[in-house]
Amino acid sequence: MSITKEAELIGMQKASEAVAHTLREMRDFARPGMTTKQLDDHGAKTLMDFGAKSAPYLAYGFPGWTCISVNNEFCHGIPSDKRILKEGDLVNIDVSAELDGFWSDNGNSFVLGEDVNGHQKLVDASKQILYKAIHSIKGGVRLSDIGYLIETEAKRHGYKVIKNLTGHGIGRSLHEEPGDIANYRDRSNLTRFRKNSVVAIETFISTTSTYAETLGDGWTMVGNRGGFMAQHEHTIVVTDREPIILTGMNGVWN
């Protein structure tokens, strides 16, 4: 969407506060020995306290309030009472929601407890790349140039990007114009970021894979060549200077 009046900005700020606060609460709540269903239940309560509704459920009928992916699961992991979190797991939580007609989205990969499996380097690279990408966005910049920046930074850190997972426009629905915001230079995409538009910028930084494939459950995605992936995401408003990071309170960069 494009912000045209103050009421729309306020609406996006409220929806973004709901998802950002929920994401931060879920990360702080996560413990080894807990199931991903217990973690999702905590997120559900937090979203409901804001009066917000799960975006993946509303938009796609997803079987959970939030997406929780663990280790070799890249994204869209279904919360389960059979999946027990362990020390050192690479966990990704993606929280998106609708509140009063406005939609917002954010995500955070993190290492649970001690980094016994050596995932922290990947997580840190993804965070740093998201920061650099977001702070390079302003009106007039090409979407493909941000994709090139993300891919170049991933290679510099010794990683790859997932080419069929993207950021996207957001606001009055979960996915809007300007469409896909890829993590690589898509030379066919000549679209530029527009001032006052709202977008969700995501990194998909991978150890070995370049494409994500859907498992038999119809939701969970893993790498075509295995390995691990870290994702971080903020919803922002594009300006002609520094962007407004609507989901900044989620603590991704803390």
C-alpha cells in the first residue's frame, strides 16, 4: 500500500506493534524442552491481546497462528506438539497479522540457548545483511539493486541466497505491489521503490541451498541441497531518506 494519510500510518503502526511485540515475546519465551505448539500458543495469546488475527491463517488457512521452523526447516514450519525444541536449535519465527484492516509481517531466526551447533555466524550475517539492505532503500531505488546487495553481501560472508523466497509489498493485504522483492539481482524487474509505500524486506541466507522445496505436509519448506537458512524481516515505510522501520521494536538487532 501507499501511505496517503495519517490514519493509514497509525493503522500500520498498530498492526506492526502487534506483530513485533509478539515476535519478541515468543523469542523470550522459547526454552529447550518446549514444543513448538506451546510456543505458538504463547504467540496466539499475545496477538489476541492486541486484537490481531493470524495473517497466514486468514490468507491461506495455515494450521497455526505463527510459522515456526527449526534447523533444516527453512520456513512455513507448522507448530506441533511433537516437535520439541533443543539447546542450540536454529529457530525461525515468522509473525504476520491483520489488525483493523492493516497487515504487517516480521521474522527472526535465532539460536536457542548455547550455540552448540555453530549456527550463530549464519544468524549474525542475516541480521547484518537485512540492516544494510533496509538502510539502502529509498524512493527511486530499484528492487533489483537491493536484491543484488543482499546476494553480494551473502557471498561476502560465505553464504548463498534462496531465490524463490522473497520480500513483498504489504499493507491492506499480506502480499501487494510492488510484488516480489528478491534476494538477488532480477534483471527483468525494473520496478523502483516508491516513496510512502509499505514493504516487507526479508533476507533468506543459506549455507548450501539456493531454492526452497515444499515437504509433503504442503507447508514446510527445506533446501534443495539441504543445509540451514536464516531469515530476518522488517515491515518498513519507504521515504526519500531513511526508511521508517515499523516493526523495529521486535529486537532483531538487539
